[in-house]
Amino acid sequence: MTAIKLTNIDKYFGTGLSRVEVLTNVSFTADLGELSLILGPSGSGKSTLLTIMGGLQTPDQGEVLIDQQNLTKLSPKQRDQLRLNKIGFVLQSYNLLPYLNVRDQFKLVDRVKGKGNLPQAELDHLLTELGIDRLLNQYPGELSGGQNQRVAIARALYTDPQIILADEPTAALDSNRVKVVGQLLKQMAQDHHKAVIVVTHDLRLREFADHTYQLMDGHLTREA
Amino acid sequence: MFLALKEIKHAKFRYALITVMIMMISYLVFILMGMMLGLANENKAAINSWGTSTVFLNKNANGNLSASMLTKDQLPSRLNKHEALVGQVPVVVTRVGSQHKLKENAQVIGLDRQQFIAKEKIALTAGHQAKETHQVVVDEGLRAKGYRLGDRIRLNSSEQKYQIVGFTKDAKLNVAPVIYTTLTSWQQLKGVNNRVVASGVVTDRTEPASRFDQLSRYTAATFIQKLPGYTAQNNTFTFMIAFLMVISLVIIAVFLYILTMQKMNNYAVLRAQGIPAKHLVGATLAQAVILMLAGVIGGIIFTWITQLVLPTTVPILMNWPIIAGISLVLIILGMLGALLPVRMILKIDPVKALNN
Ligand SMILES: Nc1ncnc2c1ncn2[C@@H]1O[C@H](COP(=O)(O)OP(=O)(O)O)[C@@H](O)[C@H]1O
Ligand SMILES: [Mg+2]
């Protein structure tokens, strides 16, 4: 089932001579239960594409559909709401508030979004699955990079979104850790039935992807 | 509130430091306020205790009672029962025959014992009203300085001795205790002849200027404003208090600004995740209020303790309604200080969360 659909997206920054066309005629579809990997060198527009998928930026052309809703037509408030309910972000850094322990990272979500979050039993199961069930009273500053990233993944899954958007989730990790995170992302797609979209320049993640795309000079192409 | 409290709990020390700072500032504000009111009171308590409504002085006196002299021909032949002649002269009091040299600055107020001030307005706390020419009723302040009923005192270097027969409270003028005597004694101390009958006329109901057309008329409020040093003193205190309040605003603003700066990346991620900005703004405002409230309550407790231990001779007057009002203003200022970080939070672009 299609979770998100982008059609003919254009995005440029600046005007006149300083105008940069970052995305040209990009179309993309992601299904629930699949991990899509978008590869591209630094500056190729990966993050820009991800912000457009997440409704953080509006494209200059084209439309973004999530659940028949055209993101470009929503008000900022509605887009906040949509992100809160349907999208989970896993970013390179700053995923966790330094002054909340792991347990409170989830409580914060409860404060803002009262309904539709994972029930306690499922959260416990998820935390055990991620190997962070013993860290509930720890603060982010007390965790390793890998532990932090796993808490961030659990945090993203906690709202039970249909789409997970990950921006360079392995940037700070060594090869062993990359494997673990790659595995987790794949698990999120398959076992938790999410549409997981990962943008990265880290080729080591390739082996975990169901579909791989290349973003180059503003054009998105799907690898055979 | 959740975020606000969690953050305070996680960084207790910094928040405690700021709270202590706010506490010290609010304590200073309250004490300065107390001193301002206390000194203001010592400037004018006597005037208020007479129920003064209007004051008439010599046209050249510029509102200064002790510089004013009234002659008989400037007054109507009879005064009504709402009018009283008042003579003022500053003196040095010495106790006669004491081993310890007791010397105090005081204000002699000469009164006509048949007029309303002497008859109605001098409420005794001890002793009796003066019956004989050289008996005096004096301010409680002199009792605190060691003077007792029955003590004989000398005013300036005159040979004449006076006897303290009564104490009264709220008899302070120009930050000195008042000694109530007769107009005759006043004439002697002032060194004027019988033609000069008083310094001014005080009335306890509003009287028109036409009542004493050769004199200048002052309302009680303007008369008090013109007391030597009174307005300047109040302005100085007001300026200090206002400035301290602005400082507390700046402290809160800078503190929350720095903390918010440090959290901008996290906040961008939270905004990307769909956490509404109002949730983050609420946390910052709540912290401003918590910091101010804790600081102000601490300041009030210290002020209260100070009042308990201060000797009564120190002219500090705690006015709790005013302190409550200032506390409220401080809390509002704290919230104003939070506006700068609030603005930053509102302007966060969640796109930044992905471009680090
Ligand atoms: N707000 C912006 N204003 C101007 N240029 C931008 C803006 N955001 C991104 N860019 C430019 O767009 C290009 C793609 O950026 P980005 O999407 O962050 O690439 P990537 O994530 O692949 O490294 C870069 O050249 C960047 O400088
Ligand atoms: Mg990027």
C-alpha cells in the first residue's frame, strides 16, 4: 500500500543569477513495509527532498500526497499535526532532549499527543527488541552514540506513524553500528509495517534496502 | 510545565543560582521600598497626625514651614476651630543632670493649647498632656533614645528647662522627633519678638486662599512635597527600585536567552517531529514565572526576617500590600524578559533540524 507519493517536484532556492535548482521533476512512491534508500553525495538535495516529504518545506512545483492529503495545501498547524501523527523522524543528531531521561522522552510525546501512541506493552516490547529497556532512567548524555540512535528510533516509532524519515542516521557510527542500525531500519519496515525512507551518502546501508535511488543533479533515478 | 520542571530538575544548580540572584535583588527592592516609606513617614508623620488639609505660610517662605514667620496683622482677628497656629524651630535637646550626655536633634512645634491640634490631635502613649508652660509632650522616638517621663531637658543652650510629661507617637517631622511646646516657648527658641505669632496656620479642613489673603496656601500634598529633601529622597529611592527591577528583567531575559540558544537544535528537531511551538513557549514562560516566584518569595521571607530583627529606631516601614504589588510587577517583568527567547522559539525553522 502506498504511504507517500511525490509527483513532479521542483525545488529551487534564490532568484535570478543566484538561483539554484535543487530538485527537478522528482517523482517518488514508497509503500508500507518497505525500506527505500536514497543515495547521493553531499549537497545533492537529499535533506531538501526529505523536508518536502515531511511537510517542513513546500516544493515550488508538484504535490506530496500522504493518505490522500496534499501536504502543500495544508496550513502550518495542520502540517504540525500530520507530522506528529503520521511521520517519525530519525536524524543525525539532537533527536533527544538532554534534560529528559529515556522514559520522559516518551512521556513528552504523551503530553502533546494523547492518543494513538504505542500501548505500554508494545513499547516495552520495542525497547527490549532495541536493547534499551534497561536505560529508561538514563539521560542522553549518559548513553553511547548507538544507544542514543536506538532511543531515537524507538521515539520515532512511539507515535505509531506510517512513515519513518531518516536523514543520515548512520553518520556518526562505525561499521558494526551501521549494520545494527541498518538491520533496525529494515526491521521497522518489515516487522512494524512502516514506509521507511532513508537518505544518506553512506553506501554501507545499500544491502538493507528494498529499493535504492540515486539523487544526482536534482534528478532522482531508481536503481534496477 | 512538564518540560519546564524537568529541565530545572536536571540543571538545579544554574536555576538555583539565578533564583538566588533574583532573591537578592527582590530583597534589596523590598528593603529600599521599606526605607523609602520609613523615611517618608519620618518626614511627614506629624503633619499627617494633625489631619492636615491645608497649610498657610508667609508668601516668601517657598513652602518651607521653618522659614516662614507670620505676624499678627497678616491674620484675621479670630481663627475658627479648624485652624491652628504652628511654630516650628529645629533644636538640640540635652537631658539635664544625666551622666551620659544625651544630645538629640529635634523639631520644636509650638502650639496654642486652645486650638485643635493641641486639644484633639496629640494622642498619648504614656504620661499626660502638658498643663503648665514648661511641660512638653515628645515623640516616642526620644523614649527609644533613653528619655523618660519626668526627665528635665534643655533646648539649645537656653537656661530654661522643660519637663517631659508625655509621649506621643507619629510625631516626626523632617526625620526628627517632635517636641510639642507652647507658642511662647517657640518664640523664645526662635528668638523672635511678640509681633511674630507663628510659622504657619494648619487647618484640618479645606480652606480657600481667600481665608488668609496675605498668605500662601498649600494643600497638604504640596506642602509635603516641599518638605526639605523629601521629593529628592523619594525620587532617589524610586529610581533605584525601578532600576533594580529592570536589572531583574534583564537577568531573566539573558539567562533564558542563553538556555534557549543552547536548545535551538533540539527544539528544531522537536518542531520537525510536530511538537507545537506553543508547548516550547509555554515551558520557557513557565520557567520565567517559576524563577521569579521562587526569587520573590525568598526575598519576602528575608524581608520579613529582617523586619523581625531590626530595632524600632531604624526607619523602615514594611507595607505588605505594596510588597505584594511589587512582587506581581517583578513576575510580570520576568515574563517580559522571557519574550526574547519566546520570539526565538517562534522563529525556529524545523528545516534546520535536517541541515546540521
Ligand atoms: N534554505 C536554503 N537556501 C539556499 N540554499 C539551500 C537551502 N537549503 C539547501 N540549500 C542548498 O541546496 C542544496 C542541497 O542541500 P541539501 O538538501 O542539504 O543536500 P544534502 O542533504 O544532500 O547534503 C545545497 O547546495 C544547499 O546549499
Ligand atoms: Mg543533508
